[in-house]
Amino acid sequence: MNGRSNLTGRAMTGMILKSCDQIRMSLVVVCLFAVFFTGTVEAQDRLVEREVTFKAEDGWVISGMLSVPAGDRRSPAVIFLHSYEHDRDAYGQYLYPGLAQIIGARDVATLRFDFRGRGKSEGAKKLHLFRPEERARLYLDVRAAVAYLASQPGIDPKRIGIVAEGVSAEAAVLGWSGDRRIKGMILISGRLSAAAKKQIEEDPELPLSLIVSQEDRESFEDMSEAYVLTRSDNSRIAVYRDIGMGTTMFSVWRSEKPKEKPLEDGLADWMTGILKSYGHTREVAFDTEDGWKLSGTLRTPSDPGEVSKTAGVILIHSSFSSRHIFDHLAELLVQRGLVVLNFDTRGRGRSAGKGEFINLPLEERNKGTLDIKAAVGFLRSQAGVANIGLLGTDRGANNALAVAASDSGVGALVLMTTLLSASEKEAIAKLETPVFYVASREIESATQGFAEAHASTKNRASRLLIFNGGALGYEIFELDESLEPSIADWMRDQLKK
């Protein structure tokens, strides 16, 4: 796609054009300081702020300021990237709260850092003296920042956002490079190379919030093309007129439109909405009746009101994998208002306290139903959770079926690519529970068994999906991106009736 072509179609219809007639550069009126200062002090009381350093993979030491909400909950986090002309203070407080403070006041951690060659990360050479090939390595600073945040207590490593200004948009996109820990990105007057645009095209589901002033022709064209390339329903573009570029747009808007909502507030609304849609996570542990301590991740919707009236889903992996095969599905389920327990069964992942699964006696391996019963009991003990759905793949599917057959409180069941015995088919024929069957055509015995079971299933909400090929269980997620959203929608529809 030619980034310098005329804008048509989706780019033009999706734009939010806000004409600001002859807005002039001027100072922000001093009275704004008093209005915003009090709120910022209150927000800072809830934050633990400290200077930090971390190292990029090529050895450059990066300096930054990390603010984390007080308390024991794991918070989402946002990384702020300045342009070449600025440093990390571009997002800090001046006469009014900066974007970092506004987002931080919403119980989100923030990391403002100086790129190599700027501010406290200057090192032996200043950024403005970098050769092009040296500037091209700025994305390493972004990757290091993501890795650093993901390692910090109090931060949810899978709910990270990025805000970038000007040329730092290039480093933001290349530093992201499809990393699923990154959930959203704001690009302010961003400038993007062909390589960065190609990255967006290859991973078009990342939500982007793009903001630019129309007279900034280069950024205007790059941001418009980025908007065309993204496919996320949460992506948006805002085009203004004559308010400058980069973070300067914020102060110009405030000075000329003091009674209107600041641009930073709108960006903060968007970013925190994206990050909090993935819910809150915490590590949990619970015991089985035969003495195993199992480890898992409990994910709950961000809105506490939702928890009081929601259902829950338990994800059960195969014998030789771990809970992390379902990380993305867990995110999709919680976005649909469900509480999700994703756990390691006995002998796998962090639940190997009594030995690795491969080394356990066969009798011990065959007690997987006890793990699911313990998980069901734990999830039912959580406030607001009553109706529960189970999803299992391979051997986990057989164990999930056994529990559902003996527990009338299981409201939905997903079975993925496993063999069904005659007795299991008989159990399914007696179930009132809706069942979603996922099969692979080339695994003929399993597919035939699923087809027979589906034909005998009583509940009309049951479904059968047969995919071409011979992928096992969660492998199908990689082959068809529509499967996980389909499962999440179906679970929500069954459990929230």
C-alpha cells in the first residue's frame, strides 16, 4: 500500500475531524494550575514512585521513573516514549497533570523512561548525534522496558500499553512486534517507516489510538495509513487542525479550549478502558482431596459489579502441556464478563510439588478428575460465582466430561479433540448440559465419536465444529483465529442465560 496516496474508504469515514479555527500558540492560563494540582496530589498519594534502571539487550543502561498503585492487586501498566527533542518529562506535570499522572490516577502503573542518549540515559553519546543505524536500535529500549515491567511485583505482565510521540512511534511498533503482552498503543503525531507499517499489517488486531494535527503532513499520512491497516474494532483516529505536533498539542488545546475536555483525558479514557477490559489477575492455590496443591491464575472482570452476578469458566489443559496454552482464551472470556480459573493439573507447570507428571505412577496420573473437582470447589467459593463452565482438551476433555456428568451445576462443556469411550458417549446422551465439540477431520476416530455424541446430545445449544487437518486441541487456535472468540461467545451465551 502506498502511504502517500489519497485517503479514501475506511480511512476517511473513520476519521474524527475536529476543526479548531486558527488556534494560536499561547501559554496555559495560570489558574489551570490550581484546578488540576489538588487532584494530582490526591492521585500521587495512591502511587509508589521510584527511580529505576534496566538494561537493553545490547547493554545500554536505561533510566526511568516507575509509579505503581499502592496495594496488593496486580495493576496494568503503560510505557511512555518521548520524541527525540524531549525526554521523559514530556508526559509529566507542568502547570497541569501530564498524561502519565492522569493515567496513573486511574490505578494504572506508569513507566516514563529516557531513551538512550537522552536525559539520565545519555551515556557516552547524545541521541541527536546518533547515526541512523544507532537510532534504529531504539526499539531495544522499548523491549527492555516491557521485560522490566513484566518482572515487577504489583504489575500484571499481560496488560501493558504504550504511548509514543513523534519518531518514537517507530520504536514503539518495532519494539511491540506482535508481543501479546502489549494490549494497546497510542501514537501522537507518529512517524512510521515501511517496516513499522508492515508490522501493523501483520498483526492488525492490536488496538491503536492515533492523534495528529492536519498540518503535520508526514505524520498525518503515516497515522492515516496505520488506521487503514489496523483491524481492531477499538482502533480510532483523531485529526485536528493547527494545534502543532506531539505533546505540544495538549497544551495548545488546553489554552484555547479551557472549557472542553483535555485531549489527555480522552487518551487516558481509551487506554485504561482497553487495559481494564482484560480484568484483574492473581495467582491462587488450592488443594485436592488426595493432597495435591494446585497452582493457577484467577482472572476476574474489572468492574466489581460484574463479579456479583457472573459465572465462571475452568480451563483444563492436556496431559503434557500447562495452563499457558489457554492464556489468550482466558483474556477473551474475562472480556465477556466471566471469571476464569486457568490452572496447572497435577505434575504440570507450578503444580509439580509431588513430582513431574511423566514420572508419576499410572494410577496417580488417572486421578485428574480430582483436580477438576478441587478447581470447581475453589471457583464456587469466589464471591458471585455460581454457574460454571468447563473446557478441556485431549485427556483434560475426558476428565471434564466425567466431572460434568456427576455435577449438575456445570452449565456448559467444551470438549476438544479427544477419543470417547462407549461409556462416555452414554454419559453424554444423558446430559442436559450444552456441549461444544471441536474436532479435526484427520483424527478420524475422535471426529466420528464427536459426531455420534453430538447427535445424541439433548441440549439444542450444542455445537460441533470439524476442522480440516489433524491438529490436536489447542493447536487449532493457531490455525483458525476465529475459534477462541467463538468459544468465548458460546460460553458467555450459555452461562449468562
